[in-house]
Amino acid sequence: MSAAAAKPRTWAAVVRDASVGFTGLAEVVEDSGAGQVSSPNPAAFTVVAQVHPGDVIFGEVSEESVTAHGTTSRPTNLRLQPDGSLFPPDTLRQVPYWDYARTGPQQTVMVLLGEPACVRMLLGPHDDLPAAISQVREWTRLPGSDQLRVVPSDLNDRPASAVAYLAGFQLLSATERELVETVRVFLAIENRPPAGTAGMVNELQLMAANLPTGEVTEIAALLLED
């Protein structure tokens, strides 16, 4: 199998559109950034990895390795360390695996096969990203009317990951419910993750130009009251 990797539009969209999701071990087989010390443009170096499937998140996963490829602006000497710190922290998991990729030991990743594919580095055995993606996938399979009921209930039942919270908001903001009410519901989620809330606010900023002034005012008032 072959897959290309790129930054997803939103977590809700990439999970909804993916055919298969799994974790596995990635082995870099080609890296145009090897031996380079600088990058002339934002997507200068191409990396190719063979990913050997491990645990299934959803869908049917072949035993064959998957050829995934992506780009990074980081030469190998500036690639990120899995156990290193990032500022600001990548709590919404937007940093692609390719910014971590190195030849040598295999690295644990999550792959969502779609057009394009999404590959993320997994940061230790207790990384909650696969569980969050599994939950989001379940939501995407529900009718919009059921999403309105189930998503907030699931988020309230247990501490939500920032990715699940943001993806849930992305899903519900695309339903027939008024956006003001969706924002009110998500602000009322118990133990909502701060990073997820920040992600929601960023989504709202992107939407604002296409919203009526009155709706923007109502949403702003809700955020200021929070």
C-alpha cells in the first residue's frame, strides 16, 4: 500500500474521511534532509517511511507495511525529539511525524489512511491520541441529530482529550444546531481541556468573517463570561 501525508484540514474531517486507522512502527527508508544543516523553503525535505501495522484503531488493516511519505522544513539535525519539549506545546497534535522522522531505530506512529493520509508521532505508551481518534471516529458514524446528544455526553462522561474536544466541536458546528448554542454546550463541558477550548476559540475566529454580526456578538459575550 502507498499513502501520502499532509496536514489535515481539521481532526473531524481527517478522521471522518479516513478509510483505516492504526498504530505501528515507522522505519525511514529515504530522507532528502540527511546531511543537510538548513532548509531553503517550508517544505524542502521529502521523507519516506515504511510503517509496519500494529494495533487497529478502526477499519481493516492489512499485514503489509504501508509506504508513507511527507515533507518537513527541518534537516535531520533539527528534527524534534519524541521526549523533548515543544513551545508552545503541541496539545492539539498538529505537528506531523515528518518533523520527528529519523533513520535508525523504528518510531511508534499513528496512521490515518485517507486523501491525504495523516501520520503522527506517538509520544510514549500512554499517549491518548489513538483513543481520542477512536472516539471521534464513532461520532462521525452517527447521524447529525445523534451527534448533538452523544458528543457532549461522551465528553462529560470522562476527562476529554484536547483533540476529542476540538473534533467534537468541529462536528457539531457543522450540524443544524445554532452555533451560539453549540458554543454554550461546549463551554459547559465538565473538565474541558484548556487546549481544546483554545482550539475552539481559534475555530471561531476563522468562522467570524462569515457570521452575522449579532451572532459574533453573542459568541463573544459567552466567551467573555467564561
